Amino acid sequence: MTAPLPDPTPEARSEPLRVVVVGGTGNVGTSVVRALAEDPAVGSVTGLARRVPDWRPRKTSWRAADIEPGGADLVPLFVGADAVIHLAWKFQPTHHPAETWHTNVLGGIRVFEAVAAAGVPVLVYASSVGAYSPGPKDRTVDESWPTHGWPQAAYTREKAYLERVLDVYERDHPEIRVVRMRPGFLFKRASASEQRRIFAGRLLPGSLVRPGLIPAVPDLPGLRFQALHTDDAAAAYRAAVLLPVRGAFNLAAEPPLDAALLARTLRARSLRMPAEPVRAALAAAWRLHLVPASPDLFDAVLRLPLMDSARARRELSWRPEHSSVGAVEEFLAGLRSGAGMATAPLAPDRRGRPSALSLLTARL
């Protein structure tokens, strides 16, 4: 059940809200659409996606739309909305970063501009821990930490660029309440097949990713990161629509994950080793198109800071219901079963062959 939120103001909740979710069929989108549809304050949800899904949650309608330059006119799709949540993102092809830039950066700018042109009062944008500059692993940072990303990795470079775009956008459009969500690594059972396809390729059968069958987890310098169940992230997005908040929010569950915790989860041992051999193996596999995840993203993961989520807890009344370990365990169970949903991005793969590298590069 979706817990009720305190009313921010009587007039803000006087009529059911209409919310548009751009990119409503992926890992985050399906959880956000469901969370909104279950809230009595939301009257309707319009999901935009390149491919309209068979999945039909209540109060939700779907429209086919492409955010890339030359795609659909987004303004008519946004007119009359009380809020737009922008989640759409292309992770591949990592061998052609100009293509992801075209979709993610130029497409994102199109969404932002259409929100302003349509007179939508609220924009909630899916940023990421990946937007942050390299930072500490022994303490947490708040939302004031620099957001310059890791310039070699397309994903972090694009997330950081859109942060700069929104800096100017907020200055030019003070009438729009802009919220930037910066979650850690997002996992749920239904996203397992999508994340395998995006990040891991087909190196290992999913049946091997189970406790007791993987002998060791590499304990690499910098391998300490934060995970979050996607449904818990969706609860924060829902709160950001309903409550009169602005600015950035870190989202992460406890505890931070490292090789020792992952090894215990898999009933394996942790093996201390330098990052260079692992990176070299990943780089070789990536150059041969054996894995889709680039070594530059691997470099970024080892440098991401740990985040303090106190602001989300305080201003969004947000408390994750799942631990980071629980989210990873659910994800691993999904890998073993080829789990998914009835949307194009989350289509189940009964022949899934996930790599253990997906634990390092699951959706940021």
C-alpha cells in the first residue's frame, strides 16, 4: 500500500493531479507509474514511451513519443499537466556516445523546453549519483557536492551536463518548481533482464548467479557503493510531485555495499586485488563487443561518492522500506529466473546470461 503524505496546502490537493511520466516503461518508470496510480491525490497518469506497452495499470494511459530531436511535438502532450517526471534515458550503444548524447542530452533539453512552453508548474528530473564528481568512500556527501561527473564515461558526462542545463533553466523559469532526484544504484526483480541486456551481455548463465556457486567477489579499491530498491525511489518521486519542494535530493538505502557484503550475500569469499587487471579484462571484452558496459563506466563506479539522504528523509518524509542488501538479493533472484514485465525495456529473458559485472554497473 502507498502511505499517505501530509497535505502541503489545502489548495494544492483540491483536485486530482494529472502527471506525465516520460519514459514510463523501464526500471524506474514502471515503479513510478505504479506509485502514482495508487495515490488518491493523482487523478491520471500519462506514460510516454517509444513503444506503448501491454501493461495497463489503473488510471494510466499511454502515448507513443520519441524525445529525440525530430521526434514528436511534446508540448501538446504536456499541456494541462500538473507535473512532468522525466525518466527516459538511453544507455547503449556505449561504442557510439554521440548517439546516447543525441537522445539523453538533446532529448532531455527538448523535454525541459516543452515543460516550459506547455506551462507545466512542476518538473521532476531523474539525475543520478553518477552526476557527482569523484568523492569519498569513508563518509557521505550532501547535495552540495560538485556535479561534474567522471568526464570519460558517457553516462556520467551526460548526467553532469544536464545538471548544468537545469542550473540555467531554473534561473530562467523561476515559476517552475524543479526537483532533481539523485538515486544510487537501482534494483528490483523485474528489472533484472533489462539490466543484464544493457550492462552485462551474455557471459554467465543466470543460474550461476546464486549463493554458493560464485567462488569469490573481487575486493577492488573504491568498490563501495549505495543501492536502493526501485520502488523506494518511486516513493520519493511521488512525494516530490505532491509536496512543495525544490532542488536536489540524494536517495540511498543502508548499508553501503562493498565486496565483503556482496560476498556474504553470495556465500562467497572476497578476494583483494587491484582494479587494473579487472579493468583490462573488461576493456578487452568491451572492445570485442562481448560486454556492453564500458570500462569508463567501471572507472566512474569506483570513484562515486557515498551520499547523505537526510534531506529526502526530512523534506519528503521518505524512508526506504528495503535495505540495500534486500534490493540486491531481489535483483539476483530476478537474474536467475530471467524476470521482467510486459514492457519493451523490461521484457523477460528466459535465456538470460548475466555477468557478475552487472552488480557494479546496474542502473545508476
